[in-house]
Amino acid sequence: MLRVVQLWQDFQQVSVSVRRLGDILNVPTEHQENSSTLMTIKGAVKLTNVTFAWQVGNAPVVNAFSLTVRPGEMIGIAGRSGSGKSTLTKLIQRLCTPSEGQIFIDGIDIAQTDPHWLRRQIGVVLQETQLFSGSIRDNIALAVPEASLEQVIAASELAGAHDFISEFPLGYDTPVGEHGGRLSGGQKQRIGIARALMSDPRILIFDEATSALDYESEHIIQRNMAQICHNRTVFIIAHRLSALRSADRIIVMDKGAIVEQGAHQQLLAQQGLYAHLHTLQEATV
């Protein structure tokens, strides 16, 4: 009897897995008919009255959002959890589609572009870099496997990773271990930045890229930010507002909309939401 019960439980688990696999296989492929690509992009980004909700009938996560970003501008994005910061960057990558409004890169509506081409123009560094079994070189060149060692080293130097990689006896051939277990959090993030730079993207997105790091590791990355961001359009989402001080402009989001924008000192002087969040952080240091 126990064997029958166990078999029934196993059957139910397999049935759920098969249904989930079916859901994945039935997801329609992204529409690419009549899609366009640009030979090179400058990095101008414009969002016009963009609205998005994860489910029909739910409150918008991004609501009537408009923003114009110049090529090479560094934009800091601040706000409480759930204010729409990460969703905004997913929209720019065309990982989700707005229900209203348009998003343009260099004047081209991204809805009309090849999504795979678009994502190759955008480098993304998330809060936790996922590394795979293999060497450091393999992980950095993941999206560009044909890259030469010289190209990998150039990206690593820009990301501030070359020095610590060179200290390993095997250098770039050093195995990272399962999930990068042989490396520290700061080392993994710098490898993640090097990986994002491999395709020489004109647009970079840092989504809480340093929030889980100790202050020393964060300082190493921040020290290299000017060089990393040179001639690129950059969006930085950060819980630690200190990471946004060097931004050309900081937008403060609440309920999916911009409620404040300006430079760090300007926003502090306004005594609004940004100043409130800054005061809370200063009190916990």
C-alpha cells in the first residue's frame, strides 16, 4: 500500500512538471517579422507615456512614464521597493511589452526591432552574477565564445577584475567551481561586469549590482565606474544611494512614476522622498 501511495505521489509530481514544460513550449516566439536593426547605436533612450502591469486588471507597475536620456548620460534610479525600478529596465530590454506608450532607442521604436539584436546592445549586471562550471575565461566570454584572450583581458581590466584573476596560478583558466563557489561575492560581480562589457554595449544597466557586497568590494567597483561607463548610456538602480552620487541625473520613482529628478545635492535640498530615503540610510550606518 505504501508503494502505491508513493507511486501516486510521483505520478502527480511528474504531471505537474509535464504541464509546466508544456506551458514553456507553448509560449509564442517573439515576433520578428519586419523587425529592424541599426548598424551601430549611440544610446539615446526615450520613453513616452509608458504603462505596464504584470496582469490585466492589476495596478500598473509603471504608469504613464516618460523620460528622455541623452547618449552617454548616466541615470540613477532610486525609490522604495516595488516602485517599478527593475520593471522599467526590463521594458527597455523588451523583456516585457508596455500596454501603452512607446520606447525608442536612437529614435527607433524598439517594438519594431529584432529583440535578440536589441539585447546584444544592452549590457546588464544584476544583484547576483550567475557563474557556470568552467573557467573564468569561459564565464566572461559566455555571450561571445569566439572572443580572443586579449578581448577577455581588456574587458576584465575595465571591470577591475584583471588584477585578482592574474593572482590565480591558472589565471583566466582558473575553474570557478559550482556556481562560482571558489570566488568571493566581489570577485563574481567584477566578472559579471566584464561579461556585460564583452559585446561593447552602448547601453549598460546595473540593477542593484553592488547592494549585496561589502563596502570594500563596492568601493573597488565604484572606483572603476567612470571608466566602465565612458561613452555609454547607463542606468543604475541602487538601494545604497551613495552608489548614485556620480550620476548625471537621478530619477526617483514612486508607484511607477517619476516623482523627483535632479542631481544628488539638488534632491537632498528638495527635502522630498529622496532626502527621506537618504536620511534613513544615514541613520543606519
